[in-house]
Amino acid sequence: MIALALPNLDLAVEVEQINNYLSKLRDQSPYDDEINDLIDDILQKGGKRIRPLICLLSFEMISNEIRSDLNYAAACALEIIHNASLLIDDIYDKDFFRRKEKSFYLKYSTFAAISLTYSMSSFALSLATKTNVLEVVDELIKVLHTLSTSLFLEKQFRSGERKMSKDEALQLIDRKTSCLFEAASVIGVIMGTSSKEDREKMVKFGKLFGRAFQLRDDLLSLLSTAEELGKSGVMTDISNRIQTYIVLEAIDLADNEEKKILEEYFLNKKDYPPDQIKKILAESEAMQSIKNLIENYTKEAIAIIEKYQDSAPRSKLIEITKALTI
């Protein structure tokens, strides 16, 4: 199963409620029908809704209260920002398709994609103000800033001027992926309690979840076709010569011949067929190493959640996290 599986969990109701809220957002939008149609089209293309799910479940686990429209406003603001960031990612990575369709910037234009990113980001902040909790808005502003700075860091990973460290690769994961999961976790807490300890715990949970989530996505991209993934996947990273964590691990663990090929390709810009590079990575010892790292991150994340009182939301957060292991 390529997509994140959520086995033995009854999350259909939560996902349907999130989708219903997203489908009615144009009623709260300041934009005209043309812009709203585009935003609707993007948000209704699918998605696992993991970020809003974590936000809602974190709130219920911490507060022991039933979620309200205000919780959906905060959770769906996160989903809007996530989808807006994908528009920029596809331009930056020159990805041809997303969710089994032509990428937005190819379908409408780069200008339209950039313009809509601004609209969606400002709309998300506007939606968050409905919670009347300034800290929720602050968290979303931090997310937008972090996502923006990730592009500057990623530029270094594409330069090939030096081998990046694995710590730097994790920094990139934290900025591109974990920041949204951190925000999802902590916003749920903010709306459910004012405990500083809970916030710190759930920020750490989000970071660990995000790292496991991204490494899992990268690993499965190596073992799958673009058609199975529904997006361009790892071949874009390879063609852009990005030194992902998996690449760095493969270089460290490869034999002399394959190590030389990987270093020449990613560091010296020597031409090798991308399929050859993918094969080396997919068959390297790095695969098992990454699986072990994912398992370690998920165990740490679950240990945080297990400290809370037993409840249905707690159980669902644990099972969602367990589903990241391969």
C-alpha cells in the first residue's frame, strides 16, 4: 500500500467532516468565484487529511471535549497552508503531476500558482482568526515563515558544492514537513489547554511524526512507480540531484564503486541515467537503515502520546503513528 494506511481505525467520520468543512469554505472566503473555484478544485482533489486529523485528535485527547467549528477552522487552516505549499513545491521541483493530475502551474501557469498561494495563505490566516485565539494565528505565521525558509536551505542541497550532513538533511525535513505536524499538534493543545508542558510534548511529537512521515514517503518513492504514487516522486529529487537523507545514508553505506557513482552524480554533477541512480539507492543497505530510523521515531512519538490518559482520540493518534512503520 503506497499511501499511508490507517488500519483498523474508524476515521471515516472525521475525514468526511473535514472534507465537508473544506467544501463550504467559499462561504467564508473574501475572494470572487473564479478564485474560489480554483481553491475548491485544489482542496477537493483528495489528500489523507493527516494534519487536520492530528489537530482535532490532539485537542480531544488533551481537553476531553467535543470538537467544535472553531477546531475545524484551525485544523482546516493547516490543510489550506499545506496545499498552498504544494503549489510552490511543484514549481520549484518542476514536478509534472500531483495526485494523478497535471500540476497546477502546468495546467494554469506559474503566475496563477504563485498568485493562488498568496490567496490561500492569507485565507488560512483569516480562517484562523475565527478561533479568537491569537496563539493559533501565531503558530500558522511561524509555519508560513518556516516553509519559506526551507526553500533557501534546499537550494544548498541542490548545489552539489559539498556533501551535506545528515543533521542538515533532518533540518530540511523539519522545515518542509515536520513544521506542519508540529503546528497541528500544538494548535490542538492550545485550543484545549494552556499547559506549557503539554505544548512542549506535542511539539516534539509533531517533529518526530513529521520525520518518520517524510522518510517513509522518500523510501516508498524509491520502491514505487510515479503512477503508483500519483505524483512525480523520487525521480524529481534524483533529477534535481537533491541530497536527501536516504542519499546521504546510501553514500555512507555503499561499496566503493557505487559510492563513487553516487558522489559523482550528486556532488560533481556527472551524468548518469536517473534510473541507475534510483536502482543503486533502492538496493542499498540504506533501505533497512531508514526503516529502522522510522521505527525509532515512531516509538518515541508513541511514547509521548502513551503518557496521556487512555481515550479514543489517544488510541487513534497512536494507531496513526504506528501506520508509519514499514
